[in-house]
Amino acid sequence: MVCTRKTKTLVSTCVILSGMTNIICLLYVGWVTNYIASVYVRGQEPAPDKKLEEDKGDTLKIIERLDHLENVIKQHIQEAPAKPEEAEAEPFTDSSLFAHWGQELSPEGRRVALKQFQYYGYNAYLSDRLPLDRPLPDLRPSGCRNLSFPDSLPEVSIVFIFVNEALSVLLRSIHSAMERTPPHLLKEIILVDDNSSNEELKEKLTEYVDKVNGQKPGFIKVVRHSKQEGLIRSRVSGWRAATAPVVALFDAHVEFNVGWAEPVLTRIKENRKRIISPSFDNIKYDNFEIEEYPLAAQGFDWELWCRYLNPPKAWWKLENSTAPIRSPALIGCFIVDRQYFQEIGLLDEGMEVYGGENVELGIRVWQCGGSVEVLPCSRIAHIERAHKPYTEDLTAHVRRNALRVAEVWMDEFKSHVYMAWNIPQEDSGIDIGDITARKALRKQLQCKTFRWYLVSVYPEMRMYSDIIAYGVLQNSLKTDLCLDQGPDTENIPIVYMCHGMTPQNVYYTSSQQIHVGVLSPTVDDDDNRCLVDVNGRPRLIECSYAKAKRMKLHWQFSQGGSIQNRKSKRCLELQENSDMEFGFQLVLQKCSGQHWTITNVLRSLVS
């Protein structure tokens, strides 16, 4: 799962990397998004016998240094993670693995642990030394222990998807499922190996499966892919192998808590068109301690990264912590009626690897007559890896998958996805594959509109139908510089070398407001920041606050024209200043005829 409990930040493109790759990427992002990065990121010095051209400006030097860093990053992310026995361990003092664990290990023990951590993204060294049947704290709300359930419930097939998982982690997932699911409800366990290269997952896993099946013939089935298909298609493979009326699709690094199954199967028995998510707790990747997570619904932002949400107000009004939580989407692992899953269209197998398929499923189920719930009385602990399997460039796959969702399910609101990713809606340059079958599925199922979904299911989601232009904002005086939100800790916009990342996203609205930075996804998140004239200085202020205080936040702007504050009549312009990093600063002054352009125009800009 790749979900967060906070709004995704710029460094999301780095957190999926590991080791030195992560450090390099963070340095790169730091360099292009704040003033002080040049202190830490040094370009390669020229050889003493070579002389730089005298007319090479600072900007060109910076671009060359960024290109060098970008090439290093690309080289790293194109390399598959080394196997544990091949990985060169970095100095263990630099690893987050040892922040809260491992101080008593010998240097050799630390090196071994670090190699495994770099490969798996969690502490496999410690996992190998923990019992498979370790106890978990019962973190269910107290009322759950008093609930009763029908005697007759449908059986469930539990599917685990894995690629190069640590054997002990996989076996603990299997063992906890067997120990904490009533035997009369657990029909089978299905293991889908998405073409792992780890030899331990072949011979030793086969021995374990044969041992279990010797006592319970056919209880564990193993599906092995001859090539890597990705998480999405692997889940569908697991569903195809399942035979129970209900299928539970899980990652292979989870531990089931007591009483998880009965609440889920009861809700599905009552209504087969419900897709259920358990409530998740965290298994810390470094010390494997269980961290209790608060109860939450599951949603997404406009880039379609999944995220945890506060439960809706209607749930709080019940004053019943055992009640199901109505959820706009899913974060990845879920339980579903096997036949209904087929009727609703399974997962979109035209998507790549993983990321976005959980959001698409939630949207589709709601729009097409089903529902999604999170159950407080069903709790599963899940390892949130320090870095992910399959690919270290997950962002590119999520972006492509998000555009498929937008084009099939989101109607006029598909523009929000393009805007959030800062991609032109026409000729985006991204091949999303054939979506004909998915559009036909929507028509066949007679699904509702996405507007209905936003109003009826996800009212917390902010709508941005008033945006008429978006992208990066450039001044004709210096076209390689763009308007930038500047350091997060300040409210002073700057001009910075154009890089097109989130801090340079600009949105111009029909009410003549200029939003700078990330599009705030829900009403529970921090508000968007608007460009405001504050005593003759450009500042970024929360839009709702600026509006309530009647501040100067409205700007007249036309493509290729000036940006002029409607009240003060001052223009946003560039002014030469040799003390500034790029030789220019943003000022508000009497209009001198400077021109601004924005990348994408949706509707006519009227000055």
C-alpha cells in the first residue's frame, strides 16, 4: 500500500527510493525548491587545466549541475535492487534502521541487517528472529468484544501477493491468518508469486506448503507467474484461483488480529455489493513494534494518491466506535464477494504495476451501485516499507494510472487530475493504453456520474471547477525563471529556475485569484495559498483567510499580458537585484509593461 495520513508533499517522488538514491533525490529536490540547497549540492569542479567559457551565466551552470544530478538519479532508479547477498551495505550509522533498534548488534550483525533492509525495505534480520505466532495487542474498540455474529457465515479465500518478500514475513502472514481466522470460515490460502528471483521463496516455501498440505490437503495453493505482472494483475490472478464465496486480497507483509473475519463476513452476507477494508495498524519497519492507527476512512487527492481521512461526521454522530465507516475509496487490501467482484469488473488490468487501482475500484463501486466500508472491529497490522518493491519510479505509474481513471470515470472533473499533475489535457504525451473496454463496462453497469459521487460520497473533496488556467507562470523578461512558492516555512513567493514541480504549480481562477503550490485535496486539509498584495509586497496567504479579511487577492491577467492587482493597481513584475540568487526578485510596482504567460489555458482569460 502506498497511502499516507498527510497530504503528499514534493518529496513523495523521493521516498520511494532507497539508500543513497533517496539521499541524492532529496538533495536534488532541495536544490530546485529552496534558497539554500546550493550549500549542500555541489557541481563537479572543472579540471585545473580547463577554463570555463566567460559568457557562461549562473543559470547555465545550475542547469548543468541539475542535469548531472538527474542523470545520477535516473541511473539509480533503473537498477534493480541487489539481492541481500550481493548488496553493498552503506555505513550503518547513516541508516534509519538503527535509529530505534540494533544498538547491541556487533558491526558484522549490523552489516548483515542493513543489507537485508536495503533489499526488503524492512528489518528482515529481526523478522527472522521473531516467532511466527507472536501475540498482537488487541486494538479493537472495546465494544467489539461484545458483538455477536450469525452462526452461518460464508467461507473466505485469503490471497497473498508477493514479489521477493522475506520468507519469515510471508510465513508470519500465513500463520496469523490460519491462527486468527476460525477454521470453519477459512477455506484456503492462495499465494501469488509475481516472478520472485529470491531462491528462498522457491524451495523453502515449497517445503512449508507441502508440510501444511500434508495435514490439510489442498489448503494452500501457489500461483507462480512466469514473468512479472505487477500487483494489479497479480491480485486478479489470485481471485481467479479462489473458490470460496468471499475473497480477501492482501499484501504478504501483514498480521491478522483476533476476530478480524466475523465482522467482515457478516457485512458481506447482509449485502454482497459491499467491499470491505479492515482498519489498519502499522508494523514499524525497523523494530516490528505494532503502532496503533486511529480509525479512519480511506480517500484520495486529485493526483489519485490514496490517503487516510477522518471518518465522516455522520459516523461520529452515532457515538458508536464499532459502527462501519463509510469510505470513498480503498487503500489497497480489501475483502469482496467473489462473484460480485467479477460483475463489477475486477481491477483495471490495463493499469501498470500498482497505484491508483484501489482508488479506481472505490469510485467504480460507488458509482455503479455498491458501497465501500472500513470496519473498526476488523484490524490488520501492515508493514509500511521504507521503500517499495516492483519499481523505484512508482510516481510515473501512478500518474499514468490516474489518467486512465480520469478518462473513464471522472467526466468533467478529469481536468482536476490533469491540473494536479500539471499535465496538458490535450496531447499530454502519456500513453494510457486502450480504455474502450472500461468505458463499455461503465455503460453496461449504468453507473452514476462523478459529480454524484463527489456530492453524495466524497463531499469533503474540494472542487476546482473555477480554474481557467494552470501550469507554470513565466515572465518575458527572464523566461527561464518561474513563479515559485518559495520555502514552505515562509509566505514569500519568489522566482526560481523553472522545474515544473509542485511548488511552481499556479492556478488562475474565474474569480481572478492566483493559487500557488499544491491543490488542497479536502476541506480538512490546509487551505490553498493565494497571491496577495500586502502593503505593496507580494505574499502567499490562505485564500479563505484573505477573502474573509477583504485583502487584495484579485488579479487581472490575460495570456501574454500583465498581472495587475484589481484594488491596488500595482503589477507583479521582476526587478533586477544582484543580491538575489538568480539576479531578480518579485516586486509589486507601477506597471511597466512586463508580460506573463501560463502553460495551460482552459478558458479565455479576460484582462
